[in-house]
Amino acid sequence: MSKSTGESGARVLMFAPRGMPRLRAAEPGSSVLTSPADAHAVEIDLQAQIDRLHAVKTELELSYWDHPGEGDGAQGERYQIMFWIVQVAGRAAALEGILMHKGVPRVRVRAGSARRAKEIGDACRLLETDMPEGLPFEAVRCHVAAILRAGDTVGLAAAGGFAIDGPPRF
């Protein structure tokens, strides 16, 4: 879909995914937009998610320094932990960038479906859980991978959200 911008003759492309309902003003003259997709809106507290990712990064840093550094296997595991630290820090930085762009700690995301809303909510809840202690190395790797996926899910959703006021609701 495209529209003319006036005298210049330039065309502006507008993206509207197939099957997505068009937004319309709630009442004539109103700036409030509504759509059936609003039923699946999710609110995300970006600052809480950032704080949790920083806590995971700190836990991994402690694990890195406490991990035995003897032998080839241990050196490889320490390198993996360092890689995890960098990846978690990247997710936190991405969310910080979104927070700075939006200018508020909470955003509302129109998820479009109940399944997507649940996926975003589950990702937020996963980031709020503590890292279990005493897990074998492979189990920690799986947990960190889940945290990274959750960080991606939250970031991708929040980037398309819009700023809101009030406490988050899940």
C-alpha cells in the first residue's frame, strides 16, 4: 500500500501485515486507536526486565571467577560462561536502548493473538525467576539459552510497543 505525499510526488510505503485488522479512531475526532487486537495487549516493564538481565549477568560473572580453570575442558567452559555474559549484556543493552527511545519504563505491545500475548508474558516471567543453584554445567547452559530467548522475545515485542503510564499488568 502506498500514498502520495504531495507536491514532491514521493511515495511513502506503509506496512500492514496481511490479516491484521486496521486501526481506527474510537470516536470521531478521538486520537485513541482501537482494534480487535487490543484484546491481546501486553504491558512490559522494561526496567524490571533490564534489572533482571543485569542480575543474571552478575551471577554468571561470579560463576566465571569461581569456575576451576584447570584443564582443557575447564578452560572451554570458562570461555562459554564469558560468551554467555556477553550475550546477556547485549540483551540488557538492547532493552536499555528501547527504554531510552521510548522515554518511559513501561510499554504496551499489541500482541495480535492470545498465543503471542502468552509468549511475551511467559518471557517476562522467565526473566523474573532466579537462576537455580547447583545445576550441572549443561543445565546452566540450557537455562541461559532460555533467558536469551526470553530477552529476544521481550526486546522484539517492546521495540514495537508504545509508551504507557501506570503499573504493568500481566
